[in-house]
Amino acid sequence: MGPSGIIRRCVRLALLGIAAPLLLSVPPAAGAETLRYLQYWSSYGDKITPPGDYKDLSFTLSGGNVSVSMAGKDDVRSNFTGPAPRGLREDLSALVARMDLSGWDTPISEKASDSIPYEKRDRYCRWNMVLVFEPGEKGKSSREVRLAGADHGVNKGRVAVENALAEFFASRLAQMQASVPRKIGNVSWQVPSPNGMMYYHASRHDNGREEVSRHGGGKKRGAYVQPGFLCSLQKEMRGFPVDSWHGFKAPELDSNAPSYMYLLLEYDTSQNVWVRGHAEAEGGLPAGMAELAARLSALCDKILDAGGGPVPARRDALKSFSFGESGMRMGRWPGYEIYQRMEENGPAMVLEREMGQEKDACLMQDGELKMFEALLGELGIAKWNGFSGSDSRVLDGTTFGLYVHYWDGRSISAHGYMRFPGGYRDSMRRIYGFLDGVLAKNGFPRPR
């Protein structure tokens, strides 16, 4: 039987649950070779029992970074992404040198695990391993080992290697999480209150803005907040062993009960903390969690309710303004935004300008906002509402978008590609000049 015949036969056996693993290259004795790259992942179906206290695993060492993801049988996940600690590469290389990969040598098509019908995947463990070693001598190519396939979780050779990797990374996970600086990207929690359940959420967006929301008791309030607010939440967590709370789940958990509480933390290192419990039950929460949730809630309430909350001083005032251009020509394209942000003393309007990699921002005084509103009226920008034009004959032209919203519900929306409303260039030149003038007055001259 030729190689293709063997592959086809093993695919059929894999789909029947008889055979599974694939050996794409058989490694010689690894010796003391240094790893350049490692990736191993496995995912166990619901109808098979994993050999360890996990359901899914993923480990990657690439360059100077390491990524770890371990999901327990209860779906609680421990994650980390960040710089590899000193010595980890060498220790991992020594571990790999002692691994026996020879038990993975049942040949099967690389596509076999992907060919298993979805309705049958709950009976399999699907897995993949890639090893790339540093060249032993200058000018030689890197040695690679690639393994992939599926089994029923009973391949002793693969399971032994998987357990060794899981033990290796689990023993270092806490050290990595503690040694690498981290920032909160998202945090949410739920607490009981006299008005019913209250839900809070705070997040840091890709553009650097921070946002907080609260809803419950039939009311909802959300707003951008001053930079550093999430850092203040993280500072409040000092002294609380939040990492040790990860995975806590109260007995007889009922998410619909009026005493239900949870805390979900997500860091920029991909680490998370997930806690679920009951406020009134004995042992229903980790010690200190109720106190921390109360402190975090008080900080969010204070910023959201400052100065009466995110409401305008004038009903017909500008709520938000956004304008940007983009295109293929060289140069930095300008983008401007005006939006409301909650400060310690109450709501304020923020003006941002972004040109290339440079971003400047300042607070706008109410008088400046009124002057800008008057300028928009003088230029007749409201007549642009609904404009949408395009010239498909031009392949490397300019695209623009302008969006204006007022607190009383009025809005203006205009966009186009190489088609512009009447008076566009002169109007935008005056708008640029006004907004650049406000920024320059606050110490941010227009970049050249």
C-alpha cells in the first residue's frame, strides 16, 4: 500500500475512533538543543475524561514572549501573555530534551482531526505540537518537529508529554503573573443593593479612552471618564488577594438569586480573575470580596454622579463631533473629536486631535464650545446631513467622514470618497483653524 493509501485508511480509522495521532517528522535525540519556538495545544471533547484537572490547554514560547492558557473542567481559565522569565527557555529546552515523542507515531493525514465531524468531536481530544530548535552551527537550518492529530485521551506517550508541559507551566504561572507589570483592561462586577441588583463595568479602549457604566433598578448611566480611573480601581485592589480568588465558585450557586455576586477581572497580560458567589451565605464569597466590591462601586458612583452626572448644561448644546480624512497620499491625515468625559468635578467636553502617531487633547470651556457651535451654524454644516458621494474612477483619492450630535437629538452625518459637499474645503479650513487654535492655547500647536 502506498503512502496515500495509508493516509486514506488512517483517516477512515480516525473517524471511526480507532486511530488518530500524526507524526509529521520523527525527531532524533534532542540532546541539549535550545528551543526557538514551542507551541502545544489540546482540546478535550465533553464525552471524554481529560487526564488532568483541565479541559483545554495552550502553551506558546515565541521570541522573548510566552503565552499560557489553561481551562479547567469547570471552564475557569488561567491565562498569561507576556515576557518569558529568565531561565524559562533553558528549563523548557531541558524538559523537551527528556520527552519521548516516539509514541506518537501512528501515521494519519494532517487534516484528520479537522475532518472529524463536529457532532463527533465531543468524543476526541484534538491536539497540535510544533517545536523549532536553534541552529546548532552557524549557517545550518533550524530543526523542526511538527505533530498533530486526535485521540480519545488515552495515548500514553502524548498524555505523558502533555502532563509534563502542564506541570511545567502551572508551576511558573503565579511567578509570571506576579513579576510582570499589568493593567486592567476590563473589570465588571455585580452587587445586591436596596434597589435590586447593580451591575458595574469599567474598560480601557484601544484608543486609550476609559469608560464606566452602571445599570440596575431600571436605570442606566455610562460615560467616558478621566484617564487613570482604571488605575485608581486597580490601586483600590491592593491589599486584597484577588489572584487567589480566581476560580472561586460558591456551592449551590444560583445566578438568579438576589444575593448573587460576581467579579471578573481581565488584564492586559491576558490573565483573568473570575469569582462567583453569594453575599449572604456562609462561605459564599472569598474573604474580602464583598468589601472590595463595595469600594469599587463607591468609586464608580462618585465619578458617574459628579456634578449631577453626564448631562449637558444646555439642552441644545453639542454632544459630540467627529471628523476625519484618510487616503493613499503621503502625509499625516487629521482627525478631530469632541466628546463628553466625566471629571472629578463633573462633566467636561474634551477636544482630541490625532495626526499620524501624535494625539493631543484638552478640555474645552463652555464659551469655546458655544463659539464652535456658532461656527458650525454659520458654515451651514447642517445642510450636509445625508450627503454620501463617491467617485469610483479615482483609485487613490480621499475619504472623509463628519458626524455631529446634539443633546436635543439633532444630528448631522456626511461622508464620501472624492465627492464633497459644497464649500467643503473652505468650511473645513475654518473648522481646522478654530480647533487647532483651542489646542494651541492649551499648549498643543498643530504638528508640521
